[in-house]
Amino acid sequence: MVSRFTTFYRHIVEEERKYPEATGQLSDLLADIALACKVISLEVNRAGLIDILGFTGEENIQGEQVKKLDVYANDVLTNVMKQGGHICAVCSEEEENFIPIDDKFTENKYVTNKYICHFDPLDGSSNIEVNVSIGTIFSVYKRVTSSGPGALEDCLQKGIHQVAAGYVIYGSSTVLVYTTGKGVHVFTLDPSVGEFLLSNENVTIPKKAKTFSVNEGNFCKWSGGMKKYVSYLKEIDSETSRPYSSRYIGSLVADFHRNLLYGGIFMYPADNKNINGKLRLMYEANPLSFIVEQAGGKSSDGNKRILDIEPKSLHQRTPLFIGSSDEVTLIEKYLSEDL
Ligand code: AHG
Ligand code: MN
Ligand code: MN
């Protein structure tokens, strides 16, 4: 039975206390992220009321048009991170380069900031104006350099080196999901007290899927294996409960969250126009892959484990197949037979 009053901060502090060598920096850092997301949540909820919707006219590093809420979410997260004093660099989908942060000077000495954070400040931003769920995705690594402002090698680590990852969905309620490598835990924001309260501990994803999430509008651009797999999902077969239901929101966090709770597979494959798919390894694929594995699921680029990919650049894209383990294994088989 989950206690009604386990706050996010209490949960992470209790987790960290199990490790005597822990300094508390990670708990404080995660609390800072939660604070930033509460501020973003407020603004997302007010977005229809104030003149914040619409384009700023600028383009982000991905060559997409930036909307005001993306800019706002990015500013909140980067500012909170700079002030918090636990990270030596922040990397964001909305920033071309990482932002290095120097060690903090307190009590007459420099204290080394141990961590790096990666953010997709606002995921699903094409849905902002139509009241569909959007979210923030975050990921934390330990620095590999020893001190001072972070360097590119701190920022470009394989996903297996994440020490924490999570996301916040701004939906019918605001929900925070996180892992520090010891299970996946879900919190719901109680707006009356302004706290994320524990709603589900040690979530596991069903092994088999009942739904699939993919932008089927791209069907004609897919490989033969991908086409065959999606056609297979739509065939009638009572033994394997096919056809599966199709559910695609177009906000990765929201599609992922539904599949995490009910079982399902999310796919954003490579196609003949985008040979590396659309989604970003560091900001989207790695954090969700860490979470899905912690929940007993699986994540792949169609050929290998996402968390084992050696990143070459901050904004690198990757095909993504993520969710119930049986389904991810099956799509890998379909794709390999296509070769
Ligand atoms: P972002 O808003 O951070 O750029 O991410 C958008 C992503 C993701 O949330 C979603 O799954 C995908 O784009 C949808 O892409 P399509 O519109 O091509 O289906
Ligand atoms: Mn995104
Ligand atoms: Mn985004």
C-alpha cells in the first residue's frame, strides 16, 4: 500500500540514504528538476489563457520552428540547473552546444559539480496548441572529467552510464516518472499542495503488447521488414490477440507512458528520407530506454540496444523501437530478415 504522503523529494532522499557514500547532490539535483517542471506545468496550464502560443519565428538546432513554450521550458530548466550548483554542464535539445557550468565556490573552497543533465524541455511541442499532452524528458550522468566546467566528453556518454532519468507529462494531471536504476516510480502533482506525491512504485511493463504506436502516414517510406511487421500486427489471429490496437498521440512521452502502463510498442523507424529516424539519442531515446529497461521492457534501434550506442554528437538521431520486450524482440527479427 502506497503512503499518500510520500513526496518525490522524500522518496529520492530515502533511496540515496541506502548508499553511505552518497553526498546528496543527486537528490538535490532531481529536486531542482522537479521544481523546474512544476513551473513549466503551471505555464503549460495557462498557455491557453495568455498570449504565449504561436511561433517565435526562430528555428532550433533541429531546423524546426521553435514555439514560445519550448523556449520558456528551456529557459526555466537551464536557469534552475545553473543556480542549483550540482551539474558541470547542461545539454538541451533546444541548444546547439552544451552549456558548461563552473564548480561552485562555497565556504572558501570550490566544490566540484559531479553531474551532467540532458533535457528535451518540451516533447510533443506540435501538440501545444491543441491541448494534447506534452512533456519534459531528462537524463543525468556522472562527469568523467575531474573538475571545472564540463567538457564534451562528459556530455557524450553511452546511455548505460545514466545515473537517473525521467519525464514529466503535462496531461490531465501532471505526472513525474523517474528511475535511478532501482525501479521505476510514478508521482502525481497535487496542485493544492504543490508536491509530486508517490502514486505507483516499481512499475513494470507487460511483456506482451496489445497496442502499437507509430506514424503510419510514413508507411510508403519504410523498409520491407517494417511494413511486414506492421501488417502482421493488423492481421486477425486469436491466439496472439491480433489485431493490436493502434494508438499514436505524436507526443513521445505520452505514447511511451501509456505503453509503459498497459503494454505496447512505440516505433519511430528509419525511412528512406530519414535514414537515422527522427528522435534524438541523448534527449529522447536514452532516458526512455533506461526507464523501460528498469521496468522490464526493451529498447532497440532495430538492431542493437539503444543504451549501448556510442554517441558521436549531441543532437544525433536514432531509429527507436521501445516497449514490451516480446514485441521489440520480434521487430528486430523482422528488420534483420529484411537485410
Ligand atoms: P519534439 O516536440 O521534442 O521535437 O519531439 C517530437 C517528437 C515526439 O514527441 C513524437 O513522438 C514525434 O516527434 C512525432 O513525430 P511525427 O509527427 O513525425 O510522427
Ligand atoms: Mn521530443
Ligand atoms: Mn522538444
